[in-house]
Amino acid sequence: MLALDLDDTLLRSDLTISYRTRNVIKRAEAQGVVVLLASGRIPGAMDKFARLLGMNKRPGYLICNNGTIIQESHTGKLVFESTIDIDAALTAYDLAVAEGFPVQIYEDNIIYVSRFNEFANYDQKLTGLRQVVVENFRAMVAEGCHKLLIPGDPMLLVPLESIIRTYLGDDITLFTSKPYFLEILPAETDKGTALAKVAGLLGIDRESVLAIGDSMNDEAMIRWAGTGVAMANGDERLKSIASFVTEKTNDDDGVAEAIEKYILGKSL
């Protein structure tokens, strides 16, 4: 099985997938490799890329929201979902607001924001989702959510991450997806646990799984997979734990390089 992150991994900077990479993925599938996408994006923001790879026409899986949602790519059927403990979510929200940060929730193809911010504007351009400001955001958090995202200056997010981790510890999963996005997920929920679930459904051993990513939201699946590959343009922390690091970036077919080397070149 081949698990691919989207942004800054499979996708080039212009949010396209090169012909070479698409062709290499098809060749891997022809050899019996199951391909799945694993992203921090919500299902609606992953669909066009799944279609581009033909995943709407064959049985497959999408790991969405960094592992809080797993759905079939060809039917849209929900296989698994998890939401943050409400008390933990409210505590995280209160801590973020107390430190002056906005907070975001992604549901129903909408970015719900506690207030407008430059990072949400960038996220809107990146995902194609529309942005809605919620007046009583805390009440929305109290209704339950798959994840909370706190956008902000990377230097300022570091101490906030420490504060939230001190208060909530193992009650949540906490990491940075992009340097300016701090994400809060349900406890024991991430791309790695989701990847393990899909592998279990398909009867695929972890040693036969190749995962490719670039950021710290990919850490869990890079650690879980038998072969974990970090992109050349990836986070240095991820590179240090990966089995291999590509020589090429996401803009130069780094994913194709990894597939050709570790799947088409030899059997996992």
C-alpha cells in the first residue's frame, strides 16, 4: 500500500500533480499496490485530486482531517470518524483566545473562523473552501468537532503549543501541520492510526506499506509505515525519523522518484 500526503508532497506548489507522477502511480497500481491519500484537508477539499487519480472509479480510501475521517474514495461512504472530547476542545479554545489567537473549524466544505485572519485567507485560496465568521464560536466548539486549528505566526505558536500541551497532555493529539497551523485532534488519532485501520481492513502488513509526507502531521504515518519517506522540501524533524529522504522536492517529482525507487525498483 502507498499512502500519499497531498500539500507539499504529491501536489506541486501550483496545486497540480505532474503527468510523470500520475503515470508512476498508475504503474504502481498495475503491480497491485493500493494507493490512498492522507491529508489534513477535509473530504471536499480532497475530492478533485482523488478524481484526478481515478480513485472515484475504483475501491479506495481517503484519510481526511489528519485521520479523524476515513472514507471510501469511490462511494464517499464513511468508514471511521472521531471527534475531540468537548471539554478538551473548549479548554484548547479558551487557551488560544486568551493568548490572542483566532481558531478555525473545518466542516461541510466551510472554514468556520472565530475572526478573519490572514492565514484563513491563505487557506481559503489553498483549499477552495469558503470562509464564514461565527459570532459565538465557543458555542460551535461545544457542539463537537473533528479538529481545531489555530493559525498564527510560527514563533508565537511555539509557546502556545507548550501551554496547551501542559494543560491537556494525552487528552488530545497536538502538532503543527504547516509552520503557521497548530492542529488539535482527538486523543490517539492521527494519520498513523488511520493508516493502520485501512491496512487492517485490507489485510496488508505494515511492512508492505510505503508512506510519503513532508510535515509533522505526517509523522505518525511515517513512523507506522514499514517504509517512511520524507520529502526533500520537508520539515527537518520529519527527515530525521524517516527511513529515506527524497532527493527531489514536490515541485520536481519527488513522489515519483520515491515510487520508482522503492516500489517499481523493488518489492517492499
